[in-house]
Amino acid sequence: MKVQNQIGIKEYRSGGFVGKYQKLIREVVIPYQYSVLNDKAQDTEKSHVIQNFVNAGRALRGEDTADGFYGMVFQDSDLAKWLEAVAYSLSLSPDLELENTADELIDIIAAAQDTDGYLNTYYTIKDREKRWTNLLEGHELYCSGHMMEAACAYFDATGKDALLKVMLKNAEHIYDHFIVKGNDGCPGHPEVELALLKMYRATGNKHCLELAKHFIDRRGCDPNYFREEAAKRNWHVWNADSSDVDYMQAGKPVREQTDAVGHAVRAVYLYTAMADLASLTEDESLLAACRKLWESITTKRMYLTGGIGSTVHGEAFSVDYDLPGDTAYAETCASIGLMLFASRMLENEADGKYADVMERAFYNTVLAGMQLDGKRFFYVNPLEVVPGISGVSPTHRHDLPVRPKWYACACCPPNVARLISSFGVYAYGENKDTVFCHLFADGQVSFQNGMKLTCKTDYPYDLHITYQVEKGGRIAIRIPDYSKTWTLCVNGKEADATPEKGYVYLNAADGDTITLALDDTPYFVYASSRVPHLTGKTALCRGPLVYCFEGVDNDGDVLSLSLKDGETPVVGSYDENLLGGSVTLTVSAARTEDTKSLYTASRPGTKACSAVAVPYYTWGNRGENQMRVWMDEAK
């Protein structure tokens, strides 16, 4: 059964937990990130991204570009993602001042577009003769893709098509280069593929669909392409290894790929486009490949938190069951990409396993990627941090114990902003006769098929959800995999319903009230013995939330703690003043005494105690201290 997620929702108004985050994005994150992009934020990594567009326009007019280009080759994409976040925010809460700011920036972007449709500040400012000669590292298509996504979102939110026209012209330029003129190649960093499919949905332009299909079908057909391209030029951006085809998912044609490999963000952006194209064209061979890649990720290469990409070397997937917590990479953008992939898989088939992973990634890794005040961000999301080692040791330097304000490579902060602002796209879907409630979020939603719902919930802390049906029809409500017991009632009467692939289907009339009570009992999780780092360890969860233990709650030391499963019940307690309002979990534990020496022949003593856990997404908000997700089991 197909489910339409991307453009099926007519309108969504949020409240509750997600609504609070969306308000934070609107009132704090978007203005703060604008100040960063405009180089006005104090004590923050320089961005220069807006000035790059100004300078590109000057270069095209033959004027002095002043300070030229500054930043990464993909710097344009930071502004694109910010604009996309603005678009989703405007759709939730109109803001004329913010809209005017966005319009002014769109004018600057339009002025930076070459007459033939080309748009990229790095090459326009630095060297126009090198356009399209370094697909391996150049990120021209990647930047175009993110700007296309922004254009579609802004048009949908405001009805204004200035940026959409710019990006349609850019798409036609790309089409001319790769299709009409027959220049070979595909993106080194996948992204434009999924964006072109969004452009096709928004405009009906068949060149966008053809171009997306071309790039997807071309990938991996010639594993030597990037090596041959590199041999033709005497320059590089950062001297990427052109022979590492796995890094770019280019070792095999996409329909023959079975294992998630290489750079994790590139991988899931590619898989998202593959799943979307499979849905649009009913390509069963492409969908079959997506299913295999999904299983590879979620059954062998994904962290409990929904993080993916276990190694700093290449920000990449490594091998099956290699999931170390203390050196995890688990880039925030990668979990966002995993959510995109899950959402597109749901378009092909209504299976709750996709929404389960989408939810796990959101409430854990994605939210952990941003500090609770909205002004600091994690690029990397480890499952264990030890000050003095994490962020310091050569093997752990990437796993920081506190969030920085910004990054030279700032892909994650605006990505989080656009994802949270667009949460409704992932929470709901529909087809002609059914609406789907994939995720649970307080708010009102109207669908293209005429149905209307209001959801009331304090999820993910209160696991009771109420749907008030304004305009009825067939409703599919997901039963999460973590909830072993649940009760579903319609107008106070328990419904006799059996889940089908994780969804309960109901025929709801106008005025009906549907209530779902999920299991809120904290539970322990154990890893496969094939994960070498997790033998003898356990983790604590409640609902969709993975919990962690921080030193600040446990006498400064979590490394000596071991948990006692089942000795006494785990006690949950809501504290509205702790970490923005959260439920802590208190569990029986034992603390191993310090041996005072590096090694000892005597068994260390232990002392019974209690250990306190907080939701993983909240860690690192109270200063630098120890943190662990996976804990030893007490003997």
C-alpha cells in the first residue's frame, strides 16, 4: 500500500513537545543561524556564506569581489538549508519580517546565477573554467540539490516562485550539460537526485525526473569514472581518494548494491532518492535494492540511538556489527538522512518498521545534535564520553564532550533546523482513502483527501495519544515496536483491531474520539553478542527515548556503575525544571570501588547504590562530564 508523505499534508499546526522545538527554531535558531551566515554572531566560526553569494553576483557583473570566496566548497548549501527551515517555519507561523529577509536573500541568490543557469559561488568567484570538471569533490550538484529543496519548500509555504524559477533554470542547465550534451558522470556527493524528484513533484517538469533517473542509473556503472576524471585534471579541492568507490557508493550499479557502505550521509541521501524514484516509477528492482540496503543499515550497522556511520575515517559505515560507542561518528546529518530514507520507504509500503526507525533517529540522535538552547550543535554523536579522553585522544578527538557554537563544515546545524520545522511531513501521510499517523505529535493536521484530525499528546513523555476526528475516513495508526502492550479505544470503547505491519486500521466518523495508550514501562535493551563492544552490557529506554547516565547525576562517575536488571522496578520521575522538562529514570546499581592502581590481583569491592539516567537527547547540557548509554550489568 503506497503512502504519500511529501506533499500529501495540506496543513499542519503543531503543539506539545515538537511544537516547543519548532517555536525554538522559529524564535532562536533561525535568527541565530542567520547572524552566523551573515558573519555577525560573536565568538562563532566564520561562515561568509551570504557574502559569497554577494561576491558571486559582483564577479558576474565584472565588479571587485572584495574578499572573494571563503569557506568549504559546499558552503552554498548552508544558506539553502537555512532557507528551507525558514520556509517550513513560515508555513507553521507566518512572519512578514522573516519572509522579507528571505525574499531579499533570494534576490541575492538570483543575482549570483550565471546567464546559462549555472549557480555555484565557489566556482563563479574562484575559477569559472573549472566548472563540472571535478564531480568527485566539487559539490556543485550537491549545492544545487539543497537549493532546489529550499525553492520547493519556499514556493509551497509562500506561493512565491522566484527561487523556484532560479532553480528550474539551474536544473535545465544541468540537464543540458549531462543529457543534451552527453557529458558523463554523476554526483560525488548524492543529494541532487532527491531534490530533482522534489522539483518534479512541485513543477511537473519531466526533465527533472529524467535527470534524477539518469544520475541514479549511472552511478556505479563505471567504477573507474572518478579515478579517470581525477587523472584528467591537475588540481583538487582536498585530494579525495578517487579510487575509493565504496565511499561514494559507486562500486556497483545501485540495483546491485546490498550493503550500506561509505560516507553515511551520501549513502542515505542516495537511498532516499532511489526509494522516491521507485515510488514514482513503480520500479520493483530499485525498490528491492532499497529493501536490502535498509536491512543492511537497521539490522547490522545502526546504533541504538538511530545513529549511523560508525567510523571517523570517511564519516562512514564500516562493517557489520562494528558499533563502538566511545569512537562513534553517528553524524547528525546521517540520522536526518536516515529519516528521509525511512519516509520514502513508507511511500512504497506502509510498514511500521520504517516509522519505528524514523522515530528512533529523531528523538535520539537528531535532537541530541542541538543543545537545548538552540545555539550549540553536535556534528558527531557518541554513546560514551570521558572528559580527558573524548575530544583529546587522537582516537577520540572527533567525539566532543560539549557542543561547539558552529563549524567550518556546518552542514548539521541548518539541517536540524529544517528537519524539526518540517516534522509534520514525517509524522503523517496519506493515500486516496487512508490517512497514516506514523509519528505522534500534538497538533492539527488537514489532508489533501479531505480528512482532518487534532492530536493531543505530551509524547514522548506521556505515552497517551488522543485523536479528535473532525472529518472522518479510514485512519491507520502505528503501534510502535517498543510497546508490547497497548490499548486502542474509539469513543471510549476498546477497538477490536489487529495490527497489519505495525498499523491498526480504523474507519472513523466525523466527531469520533480515538485514544491510544502505549506501554510507558522503562525497559532494558541488550545487544547481539556479535557486537563485540557490547558484550555484557545493557541500555535503558522508555518509549522511543534511549537513556544515558551522566556524571552530574551520579557523583561525577558513571564508569564504575553497573546496573541491576529486575532487582527493583525502574522508577520514572518527571521534573519540569530539569533539561527543559524531562523524565528521569532511577535504577538499582552497584558501584565498583577504585583500585587506586592501574591493575590489581584482588577483586575490587562493590557497593549497592542507585543510578539516575536522563534522555540521551539531553546529554551535554550541564557542562563537561562523563556520559554512557551502554552500561555494565551487575553480577
